[in-house]
Amino acid sequence: MEDVLNLPVEKMTGLSFNCECGRFHSFGVKKIYIGQNSGEVLLDVILNIKPEKILILADNNTWDAEGKNIFEFLSDNKFKVKSFVFNQESTLIPDERAAGSILIEAEKDISLIITAGSGTLNDLSRFISFKLNIPYIILCTAPSMDGYASMVSPLIVRGYKKTFGAVYPYAVIADEDVICSAPIEMLRAGFGDMIGKFTALSDWELSNKVNGEHICHTCESLMKKAAKETALQAELIGSRNKDAVKKLFNSLILSGISMGLVGNSRPASGSEHHLSHYWEMKAITEGAPHPLHGNAVGVGTIVISAIYERLKDELEISSFPPGTEYISDLLKKANLIYNPAELGISRDVFHESIIHAMEIRPRYTILSYLSQKGNLKEMADSLTQEFYDDI
């Protein structure tokens, strides 16, 4: 366990071991690189794959940040390359339309997808890679979320968010200058996503105690280490401190690795993510703008931490989140929104999310615990008063 906890993320590729938790773990990404000269690293990876033709995916912003340069670089190196750029005037939604658009562009001789992007583009690419049975490489453009190194794709299908099993990327490559230059709200979103691990781990232990759900303490320790390291960077993220951004990105990759080792998103996602997904789905249904996933997760973490504070005397777990005041202070230091009202969540949507967010997926959390006890509506009333009536 100590060896795994101390490995740098770049050395975790191809990792496999018999764990103290009683299970065999493996991690299938073949290359992780964070640094400079990423084009040369990408070239080496592609030469190992030997693709017939490459499809490069991007959106307007990521094409300018990374996609165009890679397209030209690979064309100059005599690879057959096709590009598809989502021309988005608003937020790209990972739904049937977006996935279908990629499938239409993927000609029969495409044998490798290279995606320049972050959350949505990565989720879409992973899913299409799985469906076409061809590898994909993600060129990370922002430290905005923790799904780069995972093997699941959260997509919106018929208006409902659902997580699909997919594949690992063949390689995760990040140019440190590109990720440090990402829009500041994306850096903050990555920070918020990592802070959500505090409550996700509490939910995991709670389910272990109540339902006997398997828990891996190695992966739990990996996530605790990553969350604590991220917390130390709170005041430095906003100034684009290169070392802080790289540490944040490493933590996000480590989160994806933890999910891969366990085989699902349990180490990194709990009730705080369910709230975020609920708020996002509600906004999309109503055609309204919604905050970046990570910022919503950060706010959701404060809300779920408030529940754990109220139940501290009755829960027999050791991994309690550090508390609403501590988490609020972290988000403030990183200049993130820390209140659901300021995030744009209406009072009514907030109240119903406490009651219904657990229906997002069949995963036991503190919200499930309250529902079983018959206290969920009472908690929704109490939290709504705290976050809306008392401000």
C-alpha cells in the first residue's frame, strides 16, 4: 500500500497489484505525461499505435488552444488526419446529438481519436472510442475535472444524466503551459471537483458500515491524500501559480486512477455530485445556463457537509468531512462561489434536489440514509432555511 501511495501519477500506468482490500486492481492507461514538449511525447505514442487515419476532435476554444497546432504538427509528420470541431455558441452538452455528430464524422479508416479538450469532449471521446473499438488519446486543455484517467462517461440521454462504462484513454497528455493558461473559471472548477472528495469518501464509508459495500482503503487513502494536497493550493490557484496548477492537475489524475482501480466512480463521487448533476439536468431541461460542474460540486460539498455536521452524533464512521466552515473558507480562498443561491440555484430547485438527487443513480449516500430514516424532507426544509432564508 505504501508503495502505491507514493508513486507519482506518471509511474502508475499499467499498474496492477493484489490489494490489502482483498481484490486485484489494475489501471489501463498506457501513458501519462504532464510537462513541456508534449508534441514529441504525442508523436512517440502515435508511432506505437500506428494508426491508419486519425480523427482530431475539439471545440472552438480547444481548437485554438491545442487542436490546431496538433493537426498541423501531425500533418507535417505525414499522418493522415481529419478534424472535427464543434462550433459552439453555447455550452457543449454531452448528449445523443453530440455523440451522433462524432459518429457521422468517423470514417471507416479512422483508427485513432485524438481529443483536445477537457470534461465534455473527453466523455464523448471515451464513449465513441468504446463503441468503435479504437483507441483515443486525450490532450488535456484545462485542470477542470477528474475524469481524464477514468473509464466511465457521464452523458445526458433523453434529458437524464447517466454514467456509461467505456474505456481508458490510451494516453493522457498535458502541456503544462496550456493547462496553466486555461480560463480561470476552469481552474477553479477543478479545485471544486477535488474538494468534493471529502464528502464522497464519507458516503463511501457510510455505505460500507450500513450495507457492507466493499471499500478499498488503499484507494480511499489515495483520494484523501489528493484532496488534502489540493486544499493546500487554494490561495495559489487564482494567481495561476504553475506549481499549484500542476499539483491540482496531478490530484485530478489521481482521482481518475482511483476510480479505475476500484472499477467505478465511488472513491470520487457521492451525494455532492448527485446534487451537481441534478442542478445541471434541471437547467438543461429549462434551457437555462448552468455553472461548471466543479463549482457546483464545491457548493454541493458544503451542503452535504452541513448534513454530516447535523448527524455527527448518530453516525458511526471515521471519515467525516472537515466541516462547512473549513470547506467554505477553501472555496473563498480559491474565489469560488460557495452558496447555492449565488450559484443560480433557485430556492425551490434546491429544496427538491435534497429530496430527489439520490435518484440520479443507485448509490447509497447520506441522502439515502436520511430517506430510510424518514427524515429527508425535514432535512431539506432545514437546509433550505439555512442557505436561503438566513442569508
